[in-house]
Amino acid sequence: MTLVLSSCGGETSTQPSTDEQIDGVVRVVADDTQNFDKDRYTAAAGSVEIEYVLDGFQAHNLLIEGFEGEMVLEVENGETSTGSISLESGRYVLYCDIAGHREAGMEAQLLVE
């Protein structure tokens, strides 16, 4: 729909690209179809703030592979949860560990630069 409006109206989309942060916060949106809104997110090295938003009602959580004991964000019924974690430059994997959710596609890359 955005493409149609952009083509007809001559305006450019102001939506962030797949790998942009919004106000320095990595915003991850989950939905009831067991998906994240993006396949890739980026963040600056150091303290990474993550905002986990549920666009739906089904319970989900968000973990970073290898850092499960350091941060777990949980959402249900349209909630938003935030947290921060210190990460060095590298590639990380975000996922939901509720049974069957990761296998259904709730996994994304986090590139920390």
C-alpha cells in the first residue's frame, strides 16, 4: 500500500529501512502469526536498548542467542516491554523460545556495529 501511495502522490516513504534504529532504540514487533516485523535489525555497540512490541494477543518472548541469562523480554495482549544489554560488535540472533515459535519463523539477525 505504501508503494501505491508513493507512486501516485510523488512522495517518498519516511518509514525506516530494514536495518535502521528509531531514536537509538531497536524496535522489534511481534505478531500473532509468529513473526517479527523484520529479518534484520542493527544497533551501535555498547548498551543496546530494545523495545519489544506485540501487535496482537499471543504471548511471546525475546532472547538473544548466547545471552539468554542476561535479558528476556516478555509480551502478551498488546503489551510493550523494554530492556537493555551490553553487546560488542558482531552478529547476534534474536528469537522467541516459546515452544514452536522459533521454528515457525520467530528469529531475526541483530547486527551490532
